[in-house]
Amino acid sequence: MSYRNRTAALASAAALAGSAVLMAAPVARAEVVDVNYQCKTPIGDKSAVSPIDIKGAKSGDGYRITMSWQKGVSSSPVELGKGAMTPSATIALGGADGGTMKVTGPANDAAIPANTPIKINDLSGTYTPKKSGEVTFTAGVLTIKALGTTTTCTPANDPGPSLTLDVTAASGGGATGSTQGGGSGSGSGAELPQTGPEDSAIALGTLGGTVLLAGAGGALWLTRRHQGARARH
């Protein structure tokens, strides 16, 4: 195989590997959803509509889920001093999973004046998938504890999901397992390094995981390596 053909083969393998990374990347869809909260407070019923944003980021075997309120909800007839109010909430899971997860956050970092909407700080929690597939995250019940009282706010408008994630369960590594177990015992990592230029394309395909991370940079490094070897000859 000529040098030019070998270089083309390396570039093609890197491009295919990069495409595989894009296809395997988790799919996320997020949108801000208006939630009509009906709140049961110590002084009667109140209601408020707040746009809710839910985001997810990969964290170990799970996902860090963060829930944000763009407007305040409920209110207090007296001022709530710094640290007097502690919020928490549930998020309903749908799609490939079910049930709820809990998100929590810090107490208020500044005093909240009387009879003003209570601004909720971002709440977060860790979601560990039990099943692989597309999972939806929808705003659930908000709980506000302050001055020894509890206010419960429940969505009344059946809001849609604020976030959809394509997740992989920690125990569901079938694709990875099949890739690693595809060869026989003799195809160990000790046999992967090759000195012959024609074998580089084979090593590139075999070391799929490394190529996926290296991308075009890895292909460039390999090409420069061959150019250096050719110059020495």
C-alpha cells in the first residue's frame, strides 16, 4: 500500500470513529415549561405560575439534575430572615423510567420581605438510571419549610417535561461489553502496537476507544509519525 493510500485509510478510519462518537453521544432536549403551582400554606391557598427549567449533566454512572424557577412562588405574611426558608422538590420521571426523584438546595441567602413572591434557589440531585432509554423529567411537588411551617405547592396544569434525556443504565453496558469481548484471548493489548506502516490502519481500527478520543488530532499524529519515518529512510 502506498504512503498516500495509507494516509487516506487512516483519515477515513478516524472520520468513521468520530461519527461513531457523535452517534453514541447522549441526546438531550430541554425546554422551559410554565407550571401553575397551587400552594397549601399555613394562611390559606395561594397560586403562582413559574417557568421551570430542568437541566441534566453526566456525572459518574448517573446524571446531575438541576431544577430552576424563573419566578417566585407563594409568599409569607412576615419577613423570612436569611436562612429561614429551605426548599425541596420532586421531579416526575417518565418514558423508559418511572417514579420520582428528589432535588434539594440551600436555604435563602438573603431576607425575603413579607408578602412578596418567594424566590426559589436552584435545586439539584443525582439521577441514576435503572433502565436505558429515553427518560423525561417533569416538575413535581415543591415543598417550602420556613419558621416551623410547611407549604406544599402542586402543579395543577399537568405540565409537560422540561427535560428529555437518552440515558444508559450503569448495569446496561452491553455495547461496551460486546466491543471489548469481540476478540479471542490472543488479541490482547500487548499485540496492538505495530511498527509496520500498513499495520497502523489495523491498530487504528482495533483501538477504537483511543481513536474516538483523539479524533483528527490522533490521525495527524500518526501521519506525522510516518512522514518522520519516511524522511529517515
